[in-house]
Amino acid sequence: MTATPGVTTAATTLDVATASLDVATASLDVATAGIAALGGATLGVARVAAALNILLLLVLVGIWGRNYLEIRSKHTLGSAVFALLLLAENALALFYYLNPPQMSTPALRAMMYLQILEFVGIAFLVYVTWD
């Protein structure tokens, strides 16, 4: 049986393409593992930020609640209600971070940044309220 040059070339091209596909699949597996690790770290930071937000908001609710009982100001009541609603939002966020649905890495990263920004804002609010 004689080899036909066109068939041999096609078979060689197919072998090269298959090898390239195997390399691409291996690269994709490595990239997916990297994204999963990044997602896990990102999720961990978001969890910590949400938990810290909850603690700081409990402090604010305590201070503003006590102040409302003493001076009966609508502003103080509004601040306490706002802190309670923000506390509920952070508790729900922490619940989802502890039981995460399937999310893309950019979405996780965005949520982490929002939690960190919220933490900075609440920490500053605790600082000026504690005075």
C-alpha cells in the first residue's frame, strides 16, 4: 500500500491540531484553577468585610438607639433605622458569601470592592459617632 501525499499531510495536520488542542485544554484547566483560587480569596475578603460591617453597625445601632432614647430626635431615629437596614443588607450578603451561588470572578471582585468601600464608610461613621 502506498501513502498518498495529500492524505499523509492531512493526517499530520490533524495530529498537530489535536496536540495543539490538548495544550490549549491543559492551559484552560490551569487558568480555571487560577480563577477558582482567586475567586476563593476574593470571597474570603468579602466575607471578612461583611462580618466587620455587621460588628460596626451593631455598635452604631447601640449608640444611636441609646441617643434616641435620651433625646428623642428624629435625626437619631433615622440614623438608627438606617443602620438597622444596612445591618440587614450585610447579614444577607454574608449569608450569600457563606453559601455562594455560582458567580463569575468579575462579579465576585466587584462585590468584594463594594464590601470594602462600605467597610471604610461605616468605620469612618463609627469614628465620628464615637466621639
